[in-house]
Amino acid sequence: MRATLLIQRGAPGEAPREDAFDVDFEPGESVLDALRRLRVTQDPTLAFRYACLNANACKECMMLLDGRVIYACTARLEARDMRLAPLPNKPLLRDLATLIAPPDERLWERHIHASAPKPTAAGLPGLPPAAYSRRQLGNHMMKLIDLSREIHHKAQRLPNHPTIELYPFSTHAEKRVVDGYEFSSATMVLHMGDHGGTHVDAPVHFDEAPGAMTIDQMPLETFFTEALCLDLTHVPDRTDITIAHLEAAEKASGVRIQPKDTVLLYTGFYQRASGTEGYITDFPGLTKESATWLGQKGITAFTVESVSPGRPGRNNFEVHHVCRDMGFTHYEGVVNLDKVVGKGRFRFIGLPLKIRGGTGSPVRAVALLDA
């Protein structure tokens, strides 16, 4: 099926214009689905807003459809001309993006390609400086799920990577006196490679081409995306995760993989094998073909619970090269996925350290869900 979206474009002070976009769609897809796809495939400058994880949660995607107010996340596409315009009674940012919510209800994450308020030393406009550590952003209740492995002395890692060592450097048993004031401090030594623990790969890890991107050069948007979790717990250990497995898991999840998503692959392997010798070798893994299937969805990244995305040997190297050749990345050692499987769509955060020239980086992987 095909719809033609007639979208009002322009910024404040400019004469509005209307651009037409043809969009192929399947029954049940929303106007927001089409706008997100347009921005990826046809016009990356298209500005609109959305921030909700569930329909009608935030008001950010309100706009006019054929002259009436709608939520883009719930309005369904139809095989006809559909005219979209910004809300006329709200300040215009650009195109379909308007300033909708009052300051105390504005979400931190705005998902627009228009000028937006920037953080200051006092915090983000409309939010107190301490708001980011709370479960509430404005009036929007959120829940944080830790998806990271614990870093500890001699933690498991691939044998061809540096050991993970953690030990005291100074302790409170050592007292110091400065200007007549006694105090003590405790610090630790942490020694590990840039692919230790829960971590993300940079393109340069498997790309020998001059100029291949290092971790400190990757856009931060790579590490803060919308996400979904696929249940692959039925896939046996030491076997391949096939295209058929992924297709069935996506269908069973009730949500669709969208461009720019991070796809979390839940096998339950970490719960079964962590701490055993088999954790390094016995996991189910992607193949060249199934990794390519993910890449064709236009994803930003996928995650695995194991130390590698493909099974040991050729499979693993081929999967890394699929990531290299198709321009997406992956995380290894992402765990606790039983807490997010079946939750529909949510946000994934896996910010790396800013390691100069790094081929990867440990991350604190977190899922952000509606409470």
C-alpha cells in the first residue's frame, strides 16, 4: 500500500512550503512510523518530535492531519493523500516540530532535527539539575534496568584479550595529615582491555582501512536509541541463530524492528553459563546471513549476552565483517534481558568511555522503560 504525505515545511519567519513524499506501508503502521522512515531514507532534515514509549504518553508527536489534531503515533496510514502540518497554536521550531509541553513536562530526550534548548551548567531547561538521577523526568515516570555485567578481579574475558584486574591502590588504613587536618582516601587500580565486560565495538576493531572510525569518533546518538528485545531462549547452546529464528522472534514480540533501533538478543545464555568454562565457547551465535538480515533492517546495533556475536571460528569473524560492511555495530556481554523481554519498545543507553583511538569501550548498558 502507498500513501502520499504532503508535509508543511519551514522555520519561524519563513514562508511555509509543502513537500510531497510517497511512502509504502503495511496495514497498521502509524504516521509516526512513516515520518521516522522518511527521515532515514529520503530527507534527514525533516523535523518532527516524539518522545513517548507508549501511545499518548507525552503529547510530543501532536500535529495536524488534514486540519485536525492527531497523535502521529496512533494515527494510521491510509492509501491516499495525507496532509500534515504543525500545530497552529504552539511555537514553531521547524517543519512539524512545535514546542508543545509546558516547561515542567518537557522530556529530556527530544528526537528532533531542529534547534533545541541545550544543557547548561544548571541542567537542562525545564528540569532541575538533580532530575537526571531520578525516575521522573518532568511528569513522566521512567524505570531504569541495568543490563551490565559486573566488573571484578579476574572477570571472564576472551583469552586473546587483556586480563581484568582490580585491586586497591590506597586504603583508609593509610592516614595523611595536611595543614594539621587528618584524612584518608581509598582508590583502586583497574586494568582491562577496551573489550572487557559489557562493551561496544568501534568500526576500527575489524576494519583495517585507513580512517576507520575509533570509539571516540563515533556519534553519541549511536549509543542512545530506541530498542526492542527478541526472545531467542529456545535456541540451543552451540547452535546458530538463523534468519528464521529472528523472524519468528520479531513476530512473537508484537513490535517491529525499525531503522536506527538497537536490537537486544535474549538467549538466557548468561544465566546458564556465567562463571563456567563454557561461557567463553558454548553460546548460540549469529551467522553471516542472520547478521545481514539485521543489517538490512537499518539498525544501529544489536546486543548479545556472550563474549562474541558469532559462534567461535569463522562465524564470529564473518559477523564482525557484516557489521563493518553494513555500517552498524554490536554490544557484547549485555545481560539481565529477562527484565526487558516482552516489554515492547523502550530506549537503550550504552555510553562508551571517550578512549582516544579506542577499538571499543566498556559501557554501562541501561534500558529506559515507562514505569
